[in-house]
Amino acid sequence: MPLFAVDTKGENLLLKQFLNCLNTKNTVNAFVTVFKPFYRFLRKPEVVKDLKFYAEDLQPITPSEVLTINEVIKIAEEAGRRREMYKVIALTLFESCARISEVLNLKLGDVVFNPSCHRVSKSANFLLN
């Protein structure tokens, strides 16, 4: 017997009260992302069927906001003036679309270079094309 028994409507109400206490839309979206599969796993999808994600108010990116290849090369060249490694890091970030922490945690043995594709080990979790 469970510690406390709550019917489906009661669970739904508790979830909604909990989500209403959260501060940001992103936090609510994160919890909804977790709750939906969890309640499907419990075979109670009716509890979360009316939970909705907040729509993101993303503004479209204009071409003037995106770096051109020449601008990236200029940034890399400028970074390389201080130390060659900074140029390599800047270009790796651009080419891989990886997070800075992912690139900084790479070790020499993590990357395998091939003519068509550069494969990064499973510990690094991304490919360099």
C-alpha cells in the first residue's frame, strides 16, 4: 500500500500547484519535460495530458547577427597572436559547434583525424565534420 493515495485528479491538481510555484518558464518547461514521460512510465498519462509547455519567445536571427567565415578567421587570428593554442580552440569551437567545456576537456587521444570526418571518442560526445 502506498504511503498516501491520491486519485488522478488529485495528482493533476498537485502537479499544477507545484508548477505554478516555479519562477521561470524555462523551469516549468524542464519539469514538464520530466513529468510527461515519468507518468507515461507509471501508466498514468491522463495525469499529465493537459500539461503544456510555455511557448518560447525566440526572435529570428538576422544575417547581420551571424558571424561570417571571414570574421571567425579574424577572431582566430587575433586569438592566435597571444598563443597558437587559442587559435586552435577558436577554430575548433566554430567547426564543431561544441560547447567551450567540451572542447576544453578534450585530450589528445580523444580525436581521430580522417580525411572525411574527425571522430571524437565517446567520452567527448560529439563529431567534428
